[in-house]
Amino acid sequence: MAIKSRHTVLLLGGKPIGSVEIAKYVKARGDKLIVADYLPVEQSPGKRLADEVWDVSTAEVDLLADKARKAGVDTVIAGVHEFNIERAIELAGILDVPFWCDADQWSAFEDKPAFKRLCNDHGISVAREYDPGDPGSIAFPVVVKPADGSGSRGFSKCFALKDFDAALAKAREFSPTGTALVEELVQGEAVIIHYTVHEGRVMFSGIADKHSEQMGQKGAPIMALQVAPSVHQAQYLSEVDAKCRDMVESLGVSEAPLWIEAFYRDGEFVFNEAGLRFGGSMTNLMVKELCGVDQMAVLYAACSGEACEADDPEFVPGLRYAIFPTHLHAGKIASVEGFEGLAKDLRFVGATVVHGEGDEIADWGSAQQVFAYLHFKATSVSQLLDAMREALEILSVKDSEGNEMLFSLFDPADATDFPPFLAAQTERE
């Protein structure tokens, strides 16, 4: 006799980041997995793992709700794709099933102006904002970006009034609501701060230093490397952590992962943006290695309505962690090789793969050109750099003419390319 699964799970979107990881988690638990999107199975990795597939766009919420009722769906979930998460919140409300946050909590972090207001209310520094309708009041340089976008799309650094109109139009083009945000350009390296909310407790779960590089001559600055723990961790915990936990608690969030990007400028943390979800590189992998907190278990339990035993964070002494994005030149992917060899490296934790065979890559100049986020752990920065360098030697992504498409914005073999925080980490070791 077949064992009946405990839950019937509807996953919105089989291709975006997080979908495959969630699909594997659902299957490992023995729950029934349904994946819905408009893509054919060969283009939707999540669908290839599913027990049942629905060729329905995630935008068709009413149709999905009707099918979900008939299928006995009791769990709705999505990866890191903002549109799919918003549809999942809506769908969970229609079906009266749990989710890890409600629409107001989601918007408080996803909507950039709303997040800045929330920070101001709790005494946390943010970049100065300007009215896009009053260019004469702007003190350049500024950043112009979609108020509700992601993946660095629509982002521009604007150094003079003559370039402002074009930057504004670009930002509005990539905004789902046609809204642009104009704020001071904050110079400085970024940090990514992680929290896990469990049973209403907001638990600090790590902080990483982030180095960005511009993608192409006209592209946006995108992540080239993250290394944890941050060289600024002690200062952050001393000066900002309590304010941030109070801020999250004020929204009544009960169960969720949370990441926050901040800039470190002149000894101060300036909050930039946040997400009540995993980071786009599947930062839950890093959190689990750094402090033992399984954010995937927390997220899944919140959506399925189950109790979850999540331990308090316990950081591993001496552990160093890197998230290393690899990127792709324009072309159509014909072959991918090297992951089998990479898996033999004891420093390798996992990979968040964004593109696969058959995908067409253009010179978008944004995070869309990421091939995979590679995760490594070691006991020193030099070991991390060796692991990244060797990974570039092992991995290969070629187009139909045999040209290598793979490259990285950060070169782990070139010491002159080290960002300041890596130098600081190395000096400590």
C-alpha cells in the first residue's frame, strides 16, 4: 500500500531561484509536490521533480485556487521570485492556509520607500531620498532605481542633471508599478545581514561582507563576492542589532528568514534594502553553516502549519564562508561540465544554479547573467580563495560553437583585485 503524503504542496514557479531547492526538500519529506508555471517541463527544473504539473501561469491566481481546492492543496510556497511570493501570499489567503508572512509584512520590506520609513522610525540610518519630480533639488551623485524592482535591473548611478531623465526612464521601465526611487549615492562596501524569526523571536544569523563590480560598460554593479563573517560584525552587534530586532518585532513577524543590505560608510551602517525571504543566492545555506539554523525548515513549517524545532544560533568558531557568483557571456548554453568534480571538494557546500543547457544569455548587464552562486566554507580566507580559483578551472559552460561562456567578476587568483575586507580578514589570520 502506498503511504499517503502528509501534505499536498503547491509550488509557484519551477524555474526561479529557490524552486528546485524547495522541490527537493518537499520530496525528501515524502510530501506530494505540485508545480505550477507556464513553462514546458524541459524548461522548468521544478516541474521535472514534481508528482503533478500544472501548465498555469502563476499570475492566474483564481484558476490556481480552483485547482488547488480540487487537489486538496494545504501548503502554498514559492522560491525567491518576488512576483511568485506575492501571488503565493494572495493564494494562501484565498485557500485559508498558512504562509510565512502576510501582505503588509512583505510590503514593509519589499517596498523600498516603505522600508526606509520603517528604518527611520527605529533610528536606523538610511540614504537621503530626493523627489524625482523636482530635479533641481537633487545633490548629485545619486542612485536612480526602481522602487520595487530586484536583480539590479533598472539601476543607474547618475552624476549630473543631464543624465537624470534617461536614468529615471530606465528605472520606471523596470518597476512593476512604474515608480522610481532617487537617493544619494552611498560610497562604501556593503554588508548583508541575516536574521531568522522563529516563534516571534528575531535571531541574528550572520553578517557577510559584499563586494560588487559593474557588469560591462553600461551595466549595473552586481555582487561579485560575499565573505562571512563580516569584519564589521562586532560593531554591528554592538550598535545596530537591537534596533533592527525591535524593528522586525514591531511588524509581528512570527516565522521567516530575513536579509538586509547595508552600506558601511565612515564607520556607520546605512541600511539600503531588505527581503523577507532567502537571499537570491540561497543564503539559507550560509546561515545553516555559520550558526546551525535551518531556515528552509523554518520556512516550510510556516507554510505547512507544522511546529518547527529551530535551535538558537550557535556560531562555529573560526569558520569562513564565501558565496562566489559565476557569470555568463552572451550566447546559448550548449553544455555544462564540472559539477561532478566540484562536488568532491570538501570545501564546497553547494551551488545555486540559475541557468542551464538551452538557455539564451544576452548582455543584460545585470544579475540575470549569473550562471551559479557557488558556496564554500573553510578555516581561512586563503583556503576560500583557493577553492574559488580551482572551481573556475573545473567548471565549463560552452555555447554551440565551443566558446567558453563562463567568467567571474572577482578574480580569486589576482591578489591586486582583493577588496578591502578580504585584506582585513587575511591580516587577522
